[in-house]
Amino acid sequence: MTHPIWPFFDLRVVTPRLELRPIDDEMSTALALLAAKGVHDPAFMPFRIPWTDAPSPQLERNAMQFHWRTRAELSPERWMINFAVVVDGEVVGSTGFLAEEFPATRSFETGSWLGLEFQGRGIGKEMRIANLQLGFDGFGAQIATTAAWDDNGPSLGVTRRLGYSENGHAFLTRRGVVARQTRFEMTREYFDAHVRRDDIELHGVAPCLPLLGL
């Protein structure tokens, strides 16, 4: 059913293995409860902002407020679009992308997480490809970027297997300690030649474009 006001509620990406669905309040609740069950080993922090350190139920409330905030602040100048990742009807994680001045830069940055019980199954790579397909084919991007801490092996593994090129490093604080991130980029030309798939469907893209300045 088409939403009469907020077309992003109809935006979906479907692959043979999973679906990226818009995060309404029902999906936001499911993601919050999933995150509270664990996203990573507590001894390790994969995120720049340590949102998973918050105790329950503050973590769940923070997660829902984050989803409300990204919808409220979306504009052509800066937007963050996140999805719930659904496999066989079950919410397993989240993926999305951030862009600033996208109509001019045509560049976006991806990010994602999976619940602990769903890691190590190849879902991370599949949902990254789905995200890239939407960014490049749906929104007309020219560059996709991503970054990971140098000790985040799973994230680095997905990025390198997909063929991103390294384009620098950054030294940032993580839980109050300086650590190094490696940054990567993928061009549209590389995506077209090596990553794009014919078995991925994009739904509800066109009505969203005017809200993104496209």
C-alpha cells in the first residue's frame, strides 16, 4: 500500500536472500529489541559512537529516537536512510547510508549492523550489495564510501571482497582512546562492472527522489 505522505515507507530493496524494508515504528521496535540482545562482543566496539554501550532499556529507547530523528531531519542537504534487514520474515539487522549535498556530490556512505546470532552467514555482504544497488541505480550515485576500524575484521572483509579501494586513514577516538580507521571508496564504474546484479529489485524509488533534491 502506498503511503500518502512519506514515500520512504514504501521504499524497499529485494534480493533472493533478504529484503531491506523501511523502518516504521514496528520495525524500529524489532530492531531495538534485537540490538539489546547483542551486536558485538562487549570487549570490542565496532562503532564510532558507542551506542551499544547504553544499558537496557535506554539502548532500546535511544535506538527508536535515532530512527525518528533521521526521518525528521531528512532534507536534500543531508539525509540518512536506514532499513531493517529481513531474512525469511525475521529482522536480523540494519543497513543504510548517509549523504551530504548529494545532488552535487553524488556520494554516499554506507553503514550497517547485524544481531550476533545472524553474523557469519554471509548476510553482511548481501545487504551491502543491496544498499549499493539502491544508491547507484536508484539514486544515481557516482561514489560510495565506507570505513572501519583497523581491528574490525568482519567489516573489512566484506569491504575488500566487494572490491572497494582504500583511500586513506583517520585517527579518531573510540571509547575515549585513539584508534585508526581505514576508509574506502567504490566508483560507479567499478560497481557497474563487478558488483551490480540482475536479481535485485528496487521498489518505490521514484516518489522519494524529490525529497532528496533529485
